[in-house]
Amino acid sequence: MSSEQVTLVDFGPDLSGLTDAEREAYVACRENGTGVREFARRTDRRPGTIGNLLARAETKLEEGTR
């Protein structure tokens, strides 16, 4: 049995390269399943803004896996 400690990075993408807004949108919408419109209402933003944040976050995450 291994005594190596498991970290959150072992279970999901490394979100450290995202801005606070990108990270918040990504976690809410992609990891927790909140709808874009619902998250937009909750954060007093437009759905298009949330869509842009998610697109930028996903692009950064894809670039980080290359």
C-alpha cells in the first residue's frame, strides 16, 4: 500500500491558471452542473459573459494539457 498523499490535482484539472472569474464560472457550471443562465442571474452578469468566461477557461485548460 502506498503512503503517498493524494491531492485535489490528482482528481481534476489544475485550475490555478484561471482568473478568479473563470474559475468561479468553471466550477459552478462545469463541475457543479449549474446552468449558465442561472449562474449569470446569481452573479448579476449576462449569460454571454459567463459563456465567454467558460470558453476562456476551457481553452486555458486544454492548453495546459498539451
